[in-house]
Amino acid sequence: MTIKLFIIPVYPYGNDHYYHEMIALAEGFTELGYKVIGNCNYWYIPSLNKYLIEEDLNGDFDIGIYDYRYATSFAHLFFRKGYPNFDRSKKHVLIDRNDWHSPIWINDKRYLDVFDVIAAGNLYKDYVYPQKIKPWAIGLTNRIIHSIDQFYTEEKERDAIIGYNFRVGHNMRSGLLKALQEKKLKYPVVPKFTDKSAISVNSDDYEFYKKSTERHSLPYYKVLTESLGFLTFGGYYEMKPYYYEPYTLMQKAARKLYYLRYKQIKKRGEDFSKMVFIFQQDSFRFWETLYSGAVSINIDLDFWNFMLPENPISGKQYLGISSVIGKNFDKSLNRMSEEELKKIGQKGRQWVFENYSPKAQAQRVLDYLKGKMK
């Protein structure tokens, strides 16, 4: 069986040209024994002098997998009658990490006509989705796995701190970070920013650093393996009730009532979590931290109603926060010993590799196509 990955080399509507999911799936399908080709060369590995995904414009394929930025860029062609990429004798899968609350398929139902499966991130448990929509998450690539493995050992001593190095200040992230910094925590919250300037120019790491839009950093991965825990939450909060954009007038009116109540509660310095929902929660940092063996401290994914292909369990594989102001989190964290936290970190590392390695992600796509998974 041949898998063909469709990527746009330069995304015209943004600056993020890093196709993480395509890398993971190329690695995973290769490990499963399938042939992998692409519509263009992508992810050059200098030490091997080759691309992970090699261009094959003429090669036939059985399953086409499309990055959402490719779909966005060529939407004007996707729905044209007879467009050759959509031979109905083949299977077509859209991987959609678009993390705003206005996915391309929610307002244009034609995507449901041309794709057999749409694997989408940032889905909610209580929202009724079309049958073709399946949950997705960022997960791991071999780059992340091999980089962290350079520094990881199970017996390694870790600093009894909670590290963080956020790049973007989402409103939920910024507010929750500030709240945790103001609490008296047994394990202090400490900034752990790293210097990326020392990367050797003629190396795989430098190539990965450039092509991952500066996400690849060996000093950062080393810090993860030296820290007891790391903050990994991200995203924005918006007023309830939850609706996908664009909002109707009735939806705007319903949200206004929550907004007025939110302002009153926030002005009193109280917890306004019941007034809001969170979106854009998925992050590379969450998966990297899980694999590093540090305790990943995220929002509580079950409490905030997120639907992943496999949800981790708070208190077992990570620590989840159910309040946007961190209410009572300090009490639960302060009761935990270093040994308890290390065990959570170890279980998190095992869990993420079992469920979100490249091989696991590739197998998930096949299972979705076979109807084995909801």
C-alpha cells in the first residue's frame, strides 16, 4: 500500500511552514512497512542527505493524506468537478490542526463530501460532530523522541521545580501563569528559557531548528529532563455557551449574558471558570514534556471537555488544572512528594509513547478509515 502526503511548501496565509503531523505520519507509515511518497520534497535530513518525504508526482497511491494548510490553499480546486486528486477509488484523509474555533469544515460542508476522514484537533466531548470528523492531537515525532532520549535516564536526579518557557501569551495561559506564580507552592514556578544561538550550522539540529520554525532546541529538551515538572497549558478562554464562529445574533446575545456575569465575578477576584470555555489547548510542549518524564502540568482535559483520540488521566499521567485562576491546585500539588510526581512523570512518558508515537498515529489513521475507532 502506498501513502501519499500532500503539503504546500510555503503557506500563503501564515508563517508556520512546519508540517509536524505529516512528518509523524511519514515516520509511522514507514515503520508499519508502507511506501510513503509526497507531492513535494519535505523534511531534509543533512546527515542522511535525503528527504523524509520524497516527491513523486507520477506515483499512484492508495491513501492521500492532506495537511489543512494544503487544503486551505487549494480550496478553490478541491471542489471543482473532476479535480484529479480526488479519485473516489482512493481514500482521502484531512489532518486539521487548525486550532481556532472556526474549522474549515464547520462552515463549508463540501469538505465532508471529498474526504473520507477528517482528523481534527481541539474537539469537544459534548458537541455532536459529523461521523467523518475524528479526534486528533499533535503527538510525537522521531525528532522529539531521539532528541529527548539523548538526555533522559529514569534514575536521573531532577530539580524540584516547575519550569516554564512560554513563547506566546494567550489570555488563559497568561492569567493562569500569573496566578500560580503568586501562590505558595512547594515546588516553585521557575522560568527556564534556553539559548538557541549555540546550534552548529552544519548539523541536523540546525536544519530542524529552521524548518520547525524554531521549535527544535536541544537545550530545551535537556531542561525538560532535568525538571520535576513543567507548565504546558495554553489557549484562550471565551464566554460560554460554546459555539463555533461565526456567531449568529442569537448566539452573541446568549454570550453577552455570560460576559456580564464574568465581569462581575472577575472584578471581585473570584473564580470565573464556570463562565468560560477554553480553545486552542493543544501544544507541542505538552507532548514533549510527557515524553521527557517531567510531570506535565496542563489544564484538566476532561474537566474542560476536550476529546482527544486517547485522553490522559489527571493524577496518573499528568496533572490537570480545572480552574482558570488555579483555585485549589496549590493545595493538591503541595500534598504530593517528589517520588509521587516522578511516578506520574514516568507513567506519562510510557503512556504518550504507546498512544502518540509516529507508529501509533499512523495506525490511528488506518483504524479511522476501517471504522474501528469512533
